[in-house]
Amino acid sequence: MQVTVENVSELGRRMSVTVEDANIEQAVQERLKAILPTVKMAGFRPGKVPMKMVEQSHGPSARRDVIDSLVQSSMQEAFTQEGINPAGPPHIDSMKEEGSSLVYTMVYDVFPDVKEVKLDGIELEKVVAEVQDEDVDNMIETLRQQRVTWEPLKRAAKETDGVTIDFVGSIDGQEFDGGKGSDVLVVIGDGSMLPEFESQLVGHKTGDKANISVTFPDDYRAQALQGKKATFAITVKSVAKKKLPKLDKEFAQLCGVDGGMAALKKEVRANMTRELASALKNQNKRKVMSSLTENNDIALPESPVEREAEYLMEQAKNNLRNQGVNVDGIPFNVDNFKDTAKQRVSLSLLVGKIITDNNIQPDDARVKEVIDGIASSYEDPEDVVKFYMNDQQKLSEIQMMVVEDMVVDWIYDHVKVKVEEKASTFSEVMNSAAA
């Protein structure tokens, strides 16, 4: 096989391949003989159709299959022979048969050769935070609020009470989509409904029927309702007040912890510490990687950027579907994901360069630490550890994660400007992670 490669642009290449002694005719005949027993044609029993008729009906498709197979195998051999890793699927530019040889040319893009990773000018800060006693107390209170019960009342509703209602909303006498509900619990003042709606529940008792008028804000999430005045016919099903559980041994057991409040606080602190460490690592990692791509401008081939943008778009669609959103009517455009795609492709090249140049290998101790951290949140940690250690794909994912963390550490160690620590709080870090 003869192969020649020429540059057609900075990242574009044209490869000419000559497959000598391709034996296309022989391969076509062998393929036709193979399918002969299965060919069905009027007037002939299966397997008895004359070869000439088989050639007439199936010859062109057999030839295409033979040539496609030959091109695919020779293409891979040519790339291997020349040590080329194309950035995307090649495009066949021309193809012809010359005697017993097949000659074709293809064009493709290659990834840029990253000569060095520039760290000059990068200024980094590392966010640090610790779980404080106040954070634990706040989390305990959150757990308490999640386990609230409601005590029925005979009096009229007031602020902080829970009012269970049926309602039907209308605009200019016409009901509108999303304006109806049954047995809906509205806690007055918590903001689950429009403040104007909630405030008008004050003073109503069980069994009351009333009309509530509200004006939807100009920036309301449902565009069709923005600025519209609506009337809600409500029926009060019940009025109740919050009853919070006492912070005692029973409450700890309610949260799945034996040993009383001391054990619960210890468990909560451990979970919060683990969540904070993960959030800090991810937050600092994002900042490091963003700085890395901003400081290294790389010319990129279009193919991998296009693939990555399409992947991000599908990921966005799936996220919305998981939230119950119908995405069929949403005008997604792959171009809107191109900037993020370029950053991700650039980052993969830069990180790959750092890994290769510095021979960064996954540290076994750190891999085990990550797996132990994942396993600690399960009922049987040892089984989870065994699962990860015995599943090569899962283990490889953890190893790659550790390698990326080691790359971040390497960048921290090699930036020219001193890395400054920035103190933060548990709530600030976790709110940032949620955003």
C-alpha cells in the first residue's frame, strides 16, 4: 500500500492511498457466491438463480460493499502506518480503480501540536472553607423543618400557617393553563406562591370560599401571564400550624441515627465536611482550568468542536427532559454551545500535554481515597469498594478523575505568581456549587 500526505491548511491534510492488488473483482464474485443460496427470484427455486442474473441484480451493491470494506480497512492501516490520529471522520475526495489497484484520496483535520503549556500571567486563588458549629446547627434546623407536621386549627389563618386549598384561576373569565390545583398546601409567607396570593389567605377559615385577585409580575416565568390580572376562586380545605419535632433522641432516630443528638451532629458534620471538600475541589478546579484555557490560545479543528457542541446540546435537552420539560418546541441551536465546546476541546489538549510531558500517573493511594469517599455514603461501604476495584471501566473513571486533580496540583505548583488563599464559608461554597 502506498500512502502520501500533504498539508492543505494549518490543520487540514489530504492523504492519497493506493491499494495494490486490491482484487476487487475476485472479492465481488466471492460475495455473490456467498449470497447465491439466499437469493429469491420469480421462476427459480432458492439457490438455483443463474449467476448472471444474480450479478445483474446484486452486483452493484456487492461492489459497493467490497469497496467500502476495502477503504475502511486500508484507511485504518494508512493512519496507523503514518502515525496519524485524525480529529474527525475523513471525507473521501476521489476514488478510482486502476487495473487491479484502488486509488483514493481523503481529506481530514488533525489536532494541533501543542508545543508548550504557558503558565505565565496566570494568577490563581484557592478558595478554602471549614464547616463551623453554626453550619451544623443550621443543617440540623433544616432537617427539623423537613420533618415538620401540621396541627389542624379552628381559627382563621395567619402568617406562617399552612392553608390547604383548591383553586381555579381565570383571566377575563377564561381559565388558563396551570391555573388550577387541588389540595395544595400553601404556607403563608414562604414564597411558594405569589406574595399577593399568599397574603390574601390570611383571615380565612376551613370551609371558606373566596375570590383572590392577583397581578402577575412583568417578569413572571410564564410569558403568557406576564402583567395579566387574574382571579382565583379558592376553597379552604384546612388551616394548620407547624409543629416542629423536639431535638432529642427520637428526632435523631427519625433521621436514621442512633445515639442521640450528639451522634446526629457528628454524622451531619461528617457529611457536610465531605460535601464541602468535594465542592471546594470542583470550584477550584474550574477556576484553574478556565485560567489555563484563557492563557493558551489554540487553533482548533472544526470536527471535534462540532461533536462536542452537539454532545453539550443533547446533554442540555436531557437535563430539561429529566425536569419534566417538553423540549420539542424549544429552538435549540448547536452554535450556542460552540464557545463552551471550544473551551472543553482546548482543555483536553492542554491537560493531555501536561500529563504526557510530566508522566503523570494516577496515584493509587488517592484513587483508593476517592473510592472510599464514595463508598462511605452507602450502607455497605466494603461492597461498594469491591465493585469499583473489580469494574475496570468504573476504576478507569476514578483514575482519570485523580489524574485531573493531580494536573490541578501541578498547575498550582508551577504558576509564576504565588497562589493566594481566599477564605469562604460553607453556605457560600455550596450555593456556588448549586448555581
